[in-house]
Amino acid sequence: MSEETKQLSLMKMTPHALTQIVAGQEELFILDVRNEAEFSDWKIEGENIEIINIPYFDLLDGVDPALERIPASKRLLVVCAKEGSSQFIGEQIVEAGREHVYYLEGGMKQWSEYLEPIKVGDLKSGGEIYQFVRIGKGCLSYMVLSGGEAVVIDTARMIQPYIDFAAMHGVQIKHVLDTHLHADHISGGRALSEATGASYWLPPKDAEEVTFSYHELVENEDLLIGDGKVNIHPIYTPGHTIGSTTFLVDSEYLLTGDILFVASIGRPDLAGKAEDWVGDLRHSLYGLYSGMPDGLIVLPAHFGKVTELDKRGQVSAKLGDLFTDNPGLNISDETTFRRTVTENLPPQPHAYQEIRQTNMGKIQPDEEERREMEMGPNRCAVHDH
Amino acid sequence: MDIKVDHVVDAKGLACPMPIVRTRKAMNDLNAGQVLELQATDKGSVADIQAWAKSTGHQFLGTQQENDVYRHYVRKSEPDEVKEEITFPHSVRNEELEGLLESSREFHILDVREPAEYAFGRVRGSRNIPLGELPQRIGELNPEDEMYIICRTGNRSNMAANLLTEKGFKNIINVVPGMSEWTGIVERDEFELKNKIKPIGGK
């Protein structure tokens, strides 16, 4: 093929590749061709990502209006809800002579469900801990592996990635834990425990209305894996919900759920009890966490902004650093604290009440409805916007 | 349930963007004021058809769902839908008709919009004969009745009112501006919709 007739083609970008770009703070230009309402509700974010929205149906007469706004020098990613429209528009942009044009595999639907497992570190007692980053939605879940056994914490709705990961590492999932009854995403905890034969553990105070049987997480009653060498130590830290429980893993990793994030703190209003739970939240943060060693590594259940991701895409921080840097841990006045966590909060997560009902087993939406309920940002923190 | 339309686009089984691509193509062949029904199974079509209609100026009428099939109704815009002059001398404002509905007075309301427009929102007790069918169906109406003629913006009802009066109807009143700004009670066909997607009346 001669230089003049060099064949340009539309290329596929996987969610994994996009995750690398976001985490690596690489440059990317995104043309999102979903309708304006979907775009304004939720979009791909990144430190060096520039994004514009032109609905595909406004480009059916030709892509010129888009070309005018797309810099020729940058990689271009075309994104839509599922994938079809981005291919349709992407191909026309390629035909117009643009190079480095990609479409996002599976669209925003797959982006919202993609889990990237990233190793956090080794355990002193033997074993390792992984963070599963659901980058499109800001959810974080964990797998602790030791001696052929594993524990999964705050499982996402999509359980297959955990099952595959466990198989790949030759471990059996023994326990599945949730730090609290989630309001922003559907827990895959029960489904994963059923699929693997693991025990499902919940904080009893969050589980009073659940319609299924579970094991009660009790403070100081540790779960052990890896021939009893690695312990998972539950600490009762209410405030986001009345049952919210923190797990100290192998005396080093502090899984704070939705109580403490890297750049923010949990909100107390999603179960309708903001006023009641403010005091609990303050005590958990300023009474309990404040007394723990500075060197503990905080691993939350969410991130708010992509700037919280490190170069590998992982979200973590030393507890001591958070008491310096996290605005939510630096409100000395109780009245100010109360106001911060009850007033001017970000909008509540999409369909959060239905999500809570689903996590309690009270309603059984089908797969498509579950996906729909989870669409959009998570908004579990106080300082998300 | 079936709503009479001028053209049906079958995009069942097709993924985005095809339902909109086909609708757009079919719309080019329709006359202004005609109604198109898009049948699609792609859930994305629910939001996209409304956004597309808004962006192109066509009138989105509503969506109904049967099993996995969405039926979307869109009426082709009239490029010069800038008011034709309302020439009919007897008219009432929407509010006056709303007031009459509260009274015990006996009268009739004739809605001359397309059946799909009527299906997604109408004045309670009104009857539907689209303007295009009125000459043939005039015999269904009683020339002695007190009759209020309504459409979306007052244009079609103006034409209908003139026509009926020419044909010897004695007590015809045009309602302005019409359903586009109707704030009273709205009656609509009952469609069963799953999830939180509600039938949306068009403007």
C-alpha cells in the first residue's frame, strides 16, 4: 500500500486502556455523542482529558460541526451509550481524514461496569491485598488473598471479575463482607457468596430489614484466613449508616467504607437520618480513627475525583496524612461540622432508595433495571462537587 | 393499542444510532403535520427520540411501551408554523373553556389534531376528528350543537371552525391558543409503562 492511499481506520479502545490513560494523566480528547441530558449527568473525567458533547443525531448530516472543535494533534476517543453510535460517527471522522481515532468498547455502559484490579501491597503475615477500581463509577472494592483463601469486601454488582481473579490466583473465596448497606450501587455480595459458597457478612444494624440470612459482623470478632495468619478485624464506626463497620486488615490496611475517603468524608443523609447520625460520624472520625496509628493505609469504598487516583490508578493514603490534608478531618468546631455534613450536600445518588431496597432483598429488579439504577455518579461523599 | 399514524418506522432489533437514522430519513418524506411512529427495542431510543425532536423542532408526542417494544410518536414540524392568521371571529381563551368545564352548561369539544396527539393528552370529554378527515366525517356532527374547536396552537382549529361554519354549523367557537398551553385537567390513553418512564405529553 503506497503512502498516499494509506488506509486509516477506526480503532477500538478498551476500558482497561482508557483506565491507564486516566490514571497516567495522559492527554486525550473525547467526543461524547450521547444526548445532552445523559452527558450532563455523568461523563468520563481525567486530569488531562478534554471532553465535548455533540449528540450523534446532530452529526447525521455530516461530522463537520465536530471536526471544527476537535484538535487534529490529539488522540480522539468517540464515546456513546453502548458503542454503535460512536462507531458510526467515528468512522465518518476517519473518512474525513483524521488519524488516531478510537471508539470506546462497550460505551459508557461497559465503562460504568469495568473493574480494574490493582495490587495495593503484600501482607506482613503472608498474602496480598488488591483494590478493584470501578473507575467509571468511583467505587472501590477489595480482595485479600492468603494461603489459598480470599475475602472480598464491598463487592460490586458484577461478580464475574472476582470469580475469575480468584481462579487465576488459585484461591477460594471464603468470606464476602460489606462495610455497610450501600445506597449508591447494588452489592454483589450476596450473589458472590451464593456463587462461591462463601459466607456473607453484614453489619447487623444495617441489616435489620434484609430478607435473607447472613452472618453478623461483630466488633472485635475477627475473621481469619490463610491458616489463621491474616486477620480481618471489624471496628464499629457508624455515621454514614448506623451499622457502618471499618475493617483493619493484617493490622496495616484500614478499610473505611463510606466513612472516610481520601479527599472527603461520608455523608450521613442517605438513610434519611442525617441529624441523628452526625454525632456518630463525628465520633467515628474524630474519636476512633484519630486514636489509630498514623501509618495505617486507608482504603476507602469510593473516590470522588480522578485526581485521587495514583499513577497506577489506585486510591489510598496514610491515615496520618489524611488528618493533615483531608478537609473533613480538619473541622474542629462541632457546629461547623454538623453544618458541613448536613447542608449543601451534593444531590443524592441516582435511585438510591431503590438501590437500598434491592440490597435489602426487598425488591428484585431484573439485570437491565439494576444496571439502569446504578447509572451516574456515586455521590457518597460530602465534598464531591 | 394502536394509534393511527401516517408512517411507521420499524427499527425493532436495531441498536443505536439506527432507530434515529431511519426516523430521520422517513421524516424527510412526510408532509408537515403528519405523524410518524417509531417502533424500537433499543432503550436508548426513549431519551434520544425526545432529544432529537427537540433539536430538529419536530413535535414529540409521546411514547408507549408494549412488552419490549417502544412506540414513539413524532409529528413533523411545519416550517412556517409561525402563526397563520386566526380568521375565525368567534373564539375563547383556554381559561374560558376551562371555566365552562366546571359549569353545568351543555356543549361539545372537537379536537382536530392527529390521533396520536390526542392520545397523549386532551381535554376531558373532547372528541377527536383530525382536520384532514373533517370534510368526509362532517355528517357525524350536529350543526345545531354548541361546539368548541381545539387543536395545538389554534391554526388547525381556525380552519376547522371556518369549514364547519361554511357548512351551516351555527354555534362554533375556536379555542385559543389550544393544547400547547392547556393548564387544565388532561386526559390521556392509559399506556402501561415499565420503570419510571412516564408517558410524556408533547408540546
